[in-house]
Amino acid sequence: MSGFMSSSIGKKFFMSITGLFLMVFLLVHLTANLALLFGPEAFNKVSHFMGTNPIIQVMQPVLAIGFILHILYASMLTIQNQKARPESYAKTVNGHQSSWTSKNMYILGGVVLSFLVLHIINFFWKMKVTGSPLLNEVEVDGEMMENAYGLVVGLFKDPQLGIVYSLVYILGAVGLGFHLTHGFWSSFQTIGMSNDLWRKRLTAVGYLFALLIGAGFSIIPLFLMITA
């Protein structure tokens, strides 16, 4: 098992498995965040559920491990490929002309990581560790809960930095979308769906998924800037 994990195939396999896991998380996270479009009560309810549900609490460290392993295996593969080939990136991928995204996956991954760190600092860390005056409890349907909506709106509507934060989040969402255009079908290809028929299908689905995730996360700061 240790030999498989240290091999190039093993690294690609585990990077693909963690990537698929993270894509499921992105879909769930986006669904929860889109509650922002329906007002403070809707989002506070969703946020309260996500913050108190025991299954989700157990999944948080699993998610963190998934991110770490995905970054670790991606870094090892990138270094390994650069050592094997003097040029920066391969010109083809399994006989197909490589796209701009496939040649820049590690750079796009860095953009996504920066986006993730900013997201954790602005929201997760404040909700779980430091707190914030914007999180003062509110009553929703007779139950007291943190005002997560106030925290999010307070960031994107900040009179000094709101526009900057919004643009950075949109840039991060676009980078995530580009990362997924290659990562989606590549993950399935690595686990065996590699013939031409499946590649074409997964490429098409991958573009749709990437568009959904990228546009979905982008529309939130845009909507809040305009309407909140």
C-alpha cells in the first residue's frame, strides 16, 4: 500500500479521490450560501443548522484533511513532473492537446487556496473562534441564533473595503471555476473513465459544473453589493 501511495499512479489516484470529495463539498457549500439571496432569516437558519448539526461537525476535520491531502499530492505531482520534464508543462495530455487550464492547474490551485484562506479568516474563524459584534444573536422563528447574515453582509457592504473584498471573492470564484473545468473530468479519468466517449461526456458535464460553481459563488457578492 505504501508503495502504491508513493507511486505516480497512486498520487494521481488519491488526488482524484480527494478532488471528487471536495467537489461534493463545494456543491453543498454553494447550496447553503445561496440562501443569502433569500434574506437574513433563510441564511441564518441554514447557517445555524450547518453550525450545530453533529454530522456536519464531524465532517469538518475530514474536510480539512481532504484539502490538505489534495494540496499535498498536487504539489508532489507537480514537482515530480517538473523534474521529469525540463519544460514547465506537458504539451499533450493522454494524446489530447492540453488546454490552458490543464497547463496551469497548480497556479489556479494557488488562487483557490488563497481564496479559501481569505474565506476562513473572514467567516469560519470568526464564527468558530474569535466571534464578532456582527454575530450578535437574533431571534428566528422563536429560536436564538448567531446573525451569520449580518457578518457576511457586513463584509461585502463595508464602506471602505466592501468592493475590494467582493472583487477578490469573484476572482477566487472564477479561478475555482477554471480549476474545475480540468479537475472534474480528470478526476473521473484517473479512476477509470478514460475512453473517448466518457471523456467527451465528462468534459461537457465538467464545464457545466465549473460554470455552476464559479457563477454561483460570484453572484453572491454581486447580489449583496447591489441589494443588501
